[in-house]
Amino acid sequence: MNRQCPGCGYAFYRESGYFLGAMVLSYFASSSLGILLLLALFAGFKLDIIEAAVWSVLFVACLAPLLYRLSRLLWIQLDHAADPSKTHPNQND
């Protein structure tokens, strides 16, 4: 991830623990996706529950980096929407 936006200079790196909320969003997104996929494979495609669980876990594990990146983006957007005047937060570098 870039340290700041090349267009407007908005700082993406924040204080320690800032992206904890993004980790929670990523956890809920990946677990929801995994459960939905598990149910679809088990009920829809009539796979064995163990086989459906293995495919579901493998699929979600492959998507985890993308989901976390998207959740960080969503977290920054929510923060910016809550306080748009804070476009250049302090950086500790």
C-alpha cells in the first residue's frame, strides 16, 4: 500500500492500531463468504461436508489478501467520510 495518495497527499499510514477495525471487517467478510460457500457446496452441489469445508477454506484463504486490502480501503473511506477535514493526518516517520 502506498504511504500516501499520489494525487492529493492523503496519508494512508496512521497510528499503531488504526487498521484494527479493517481487520474486523476483513474477518467478517471472509467468514461470511466462507459460510455461504460452504452452504452452497454442501446443499447446492451435494458435496460431503468435509469436502465442502476444505474447498471453502481454500477459496477464502486465497482471497484473504484481497479482502484485507479492500477492508483497509473501506476503513479509510469510512474515516474520511466521518471527518473529511482531516485530509493530512500526522505521520510519525
